[in-house]
Amino acid sequence: SYGITSVQDAGPDNGLDRWRTLGSIQDSGQLSCRVTMMAGASKLQELVSEGLTWHSGDGRLRLGHAKLMLTLTTGALHPNMEDLRDQVDQAHGMGFPVAIHAVEREAVEAAASVVSAGDRIEHCAECPAELVAQVRSTGATVVTQPGFLYWNGDRYIQRVDPELQPHLYPVGALHQAGVPLAFGSDSPVADPNPWPAIYGAVTRTTRDGTKFPPIAGMSATSQEVPVTAALRMQTIGGAHADGSEDRKGTISRGKLADLVLVDADPTEVEPDKLKDIRAVMTVIGGNVVWSNGL
């Protein structure tokens, strides 16, 4: 009912059991949308031993990037840089690009030192201007969550260092630098509805109507993006991040007939109405899988 045609399961512990479970759901006809399952870094060997590698599967269920967790919750990076490099090298050696969970600035910087084109940085929540160029130089895709600016923004305004606030989920700066971008919801942490994410990227406004401050010395809209750019990040951006832009992500001849009909033209409505757009019909593979009855 949200108009979502593809999802990515980014669980860091996903392995053979999860793959088989999803396969059983698919075989029963209950897999309502296309699913890419990321592979937990510690589970790669068991998957490869079964003859599986990146993009194994079919049009409904595919194996995706190797998921690595890089955290700062203990006050120090975990894993450390040496172990992180080893994990990335191991994944690449098995034929998997990597998707590295990196929220804090230190984690983003570490991730940017080991990824390359085809890889992903997940979240990239804290990314000051001086770090944007480093991220761009990697060629990796950033999969970020501007919906958090809407859902959690009021808490961020209250608790996050004011100097860092302009650089939270910096879609505008990353876009201007030419970084490939895609939006994710981080569901179930946040609602998977894509429109608050598009609204967050276009307006950088919280649920209570507070706008995030701009980058010092730059225009008030320096971290905002045009709605057309946000729509690309929500559609073809996700397909590119998944390595499947050749078959989905745009409504084009020869691609999968996955599309959504919505109740308003997002390029025509006022920006503050973007969050209120709703799906009317969802089509996957040319089949109507959901409709509101119109």
C-alpha cells in the first residue's frame, strides 16, 4: 500500500537459513515484492559453499551485497581498521561487493577508506563537508535515510551538536559532489513509507515543522535537493545500489513493469505536501498487487 515494489533485507546475520526461509516464502507465492537479501559477512562462506554468490537467485529473490557492521558504540571503532580491511578483502575475494553500516563521522571516514565502486556506505548520517570529497573519491554508493530528518528530526535538533546538525544526512552536499545516492527507510526502525524521506530530502524539515540549519556560510537550501533528484534517489538510485539498474528503477522499454500510481504529481505539489502523497495502485511485473479500489 506504500507503492514499494522492491526491498532489501540488510540483516547483518543473514545466512543460508534466512535464504532458504525467503525461498520457501517465495515458493508459496507469499513474497509480495522483489527482495534482495544481503549476506552477513560472517555467513559468506556457508553461502558460497552452497554455490551461491552475489546476484544468485531470480527476478523475485536475489542475493545482494555482503553486510558489514562498523560501529562506535563502545567509544572505539569495531571492528578495528585491520579487521575491517580483512572483512572487505574477504568479501571481494568471494565475489561480493560490500555494504558497510556507518553512522558516526569516524565510522564514515573509516568506511570511505576501504570501499570502492560497486560497494555501499549505509547511512552516512554524520558527514561534514570535508568528508564528502573523500566519500566521492571512492566511487561507492551512499544509501542514506533522509526520512529520519522528518521522523527523528525534532530529537536531533534538541540533542545533536548544533555545528553537526547541518551535516546530518547531507543529501544536498553529497548530491552536489556527484556521489551516487539511494534512499532507504531502515524499517522497522522507521516507517517504510517513502514520501517522508523524499520530503526530508527536499525540505530538511521535522515533524514539528522545524527546518535544519544550513551549512555555515552557505544558502539556506544548501543541503536540500530538487524533488526530481529525490525521486531518482528513491527509484533508480536504489536499483543502482543493488546492481540491478539494467532491469528496474525506471519505467523503460525492456525493464520490469514495476510501477506505482500516486494521488498527486510530486513535481507539481508544494514541497510541504510531499509527505502526504499516497499510493493508489502498485504494479509488480505488470500485475496489480495492490489497489485502493479506485
